[in-house]
Amino acid sequence: MTASNSINPHLLSSNKLKAYWVLDQLEKEGNDRFSVGDIVRYLVEKTGIGTSPQAIRYALQIERSAANKNVQGYKLMQKGRDQLQAIKQQEAVVFIESGKPFTAKHVELKSLFSSFTGTVCITDPYLDLNTLDVLFKVMDKNTETKILTNKVIDRPKGVFVRQLAELRQEGYRIEVGVYLNSTLHDRYIMDDNSFWLSGNSLNHLGKRESFIVKLDEDIRQSMIATFHHRWKVAAQV
């Protein structure tokens, strides 16, 4: 797993860090060195971040020991990886302020969900129409999402199922499973690379102060097995 996994490039504070992030991402394609043009194209086409060759070239000259340059292009060095690692550690907690549900959905959660890769698995004891509204605002419709719950609050009756069907009709890949074998206490979100424990259900985030905390890989590996075991016996909505 590369140092830049789970980092949201839109939140990086400088062109230098954005360039390091791209170099780390590009290494996964199997090559070793990349041009300024490669970096600019990746930022513009893959992330929608506008920049210029001049800005990236200048940024990479700031710390030559962090990104080595030769005739074949730039290579990210350990010093650059350490700076990305420090960013990852800073992003290990997401603080949701009380009384700011709009900010929670449109800024904090959208930033977090945009960093996810692969299938997103969510456990939340209670789901309602507000949950679907949150997912509509923060999810990429092409991301496969599985939500495990104890109870779907469907008021007025039939509205939740109808709106879930409408989201699917528009291309959202959302599945909901109701698990009745035992009570689900924890609220968490995980993807292929990370595990986040949430203090509140998605439908209440921003109504009162809470945190979403990133836990370690051992927890994620353990909970993957638990989630899939419960998913197999859950009733599909």
C-alpha cells in the first residue's frame, strides 16, 4: 500500500505535496520516473485539480532531496513519502461540529468518502431517508456501497424503499441488508484500505458534536470477516 492511500489530494495545502501525492500514485502503474507533464495530466484528468507545468516544476525544486530528478523524470524519495505519511496521520480524525449538518455532509463527509477505494461497507443500526440523502450528496454513484443495519425507519411506509429504488435507477450502486440476529452497536465505514469508527449514525451527523476516527489495519481485517458473515444472512431491501 502506497503512502498516499486514503489522502484526499483536494485537501493538500501546496503544489509540492500534490506533486508528491501524484508521484506516489503513479508508481502503482509500474514505472519509476515521471515527467512534469505526467504529473499535471494526472492532477487535471484524474482529480480535477487545475495547475500548470510551471507551478509543478517550481514546487518540485523546493526540496530536491524529497523528489529526485534525472533525464528520465522525477522519482519520489523517502523524504517525500515521510511528508505524505505525516499528512495521513493528521487525517486520522474527522471532527463534526454541532449544529452544522450542511457542512458535515457537503464538506467533511464528502472529503472522507472521496478518498475511498473499492467497495464501501457501512454498519449503522438505524437507517432512514436522511441516510439516503447523505449518501446521495457524498458518494460517487459508481462506488459499490453495502449498508448493514438493524432497522430501516420507513415513514411514511414505503417511501424508503421507493427512494432507494430511484437512486439505483439513476445508477447508484447501493445495497441495504437488515441483520436481525443480534444488535448492531457500532457505527463504522470501511473500504479496501481504511476503517473509520463513527460516533453517530450518518443521518444525525452534524446535529451534535461527534468524531469519525480512523482505526488500524488489524481492526479492518477483523471487521471485514464479521461484516461479510452478517451480510450473507441479512435480509436484502
